[in-house]
Amino acid sequence: MDYMQTSSIPQTRKQAGFTEDEVNVFRQSFEKYDLDGNGKLAREELSPLLADINISMRTVEDQRRFLTLLEDARKEALHCGATVEEVGEPGSPGIAFWTFIHLMRLLQ
């Protein structure tokens, strides 16, 4: 394995295996819902996104399932090299971009 391959592994892990082009598409989608431009999707910004990607939040069980998935995505992003600042605090209701990327991978 040469230096270029070795140096790109941490970024690929952080990107959850998505290509740079795929990450850019996700970033555009994320920014569309990030109405205040703070780099995180607050609860009120998150609801339209979840509806658009067909994640039901109608029942308490749906909400619990999503929160578990969100925490799994946050942990995976941290494990893959993102910082707490890049993924958000555990248990926080908002979603930062790198958590969103890992959430999209978990949903596939």
C-alpha cells in the first residue's frame, strides 16, 4: 500500500465509505435542511428531512428506534475519526454533518 492509499484511509472511514462525490451530494442535502446554517440540524430542521427520507416518527417506538440509530451513527462517526465537535454530544437531539453521513450509511 502506498502513501496516498494509506493517507486516504482515515478520510474514507470518516466518510463511512462514501465517495467524495457522494459526500458532496449529502452535504448539499444537509445544508438544504440546515436553515440557520449552524452546521447542525435542530429538531425542527430534522423533521422535514426524516419525512423526505421516509423515516416515520409517528409512534413512540419509531422515535425510540430512530434515537437508537442516531446514537449508533454518532458512535460510529467518532470511532471513524470524527471529533465530538463534528458529531455532537451523545444524547443531543440535533444532528451534525458527520453523524448524518454515518446515519445515511446505517440506513442503507
